[in-house]
Amino acid sequence: MKFTDTHVIVLERHREHWGTLKKAGYMKNLDRSVFDELVKVYHEAIANVSFTHWCGACVAGMVRGLYTAYERWQEAGSTAPSTDVTPTGGLGKRWPFQKHKGGNG
């Protein structure tokens, strides 16, 4: 895992979303352009996994995993990759493809 200067710029520009998620415990209305930028950073710095903009829990998990990895990378001196980061974002093995409660299934 390595964050480039471009990644750092993107992550710092959108850090308020991570702050809201940490403080309030949820995220709403993440702009599609912001989502696309964060997914690009995730793919390049952590792992190439699929995310959907339509699943709120999936988006929150992606943001949580991305910023957790970024903060660990910063704490390590911005040079050494963390060995304790998984692409699950803390949502389990099936993430980002979770079954939703309710509905017809």
C-alpha cells in the first residue's frame, strides 16, 4: 500500500466525509464525482475491488477502509506500508457485496 502525492491531495480534499462518518456514524449523499475519486485512490493504493455507489453501507465501508489505511500510513511516517489493513473496510468477507435486509429475498 502506497499513497502518492496525488492520493494525498484527493484524500485531504474530501476528509470531511471521513470526519462525518466517524462522528455521526453514517454518510449520506456522497457526490458521484467524489465517490469516483475515492474509489480510484482505493484501487491504486489498496486493492482493486468493486464498489457500488447505490449501497450506502458499501460506500461507508470503502471510505472507512480508505481513510483508516491512509491514517495508518501517515502514522507510519508516510513511507512504510501498514501490514494490518484489509480491503474489507471492517464489514466482513462478503463486502462490498452484502445482502440487504427487507425486500423480496
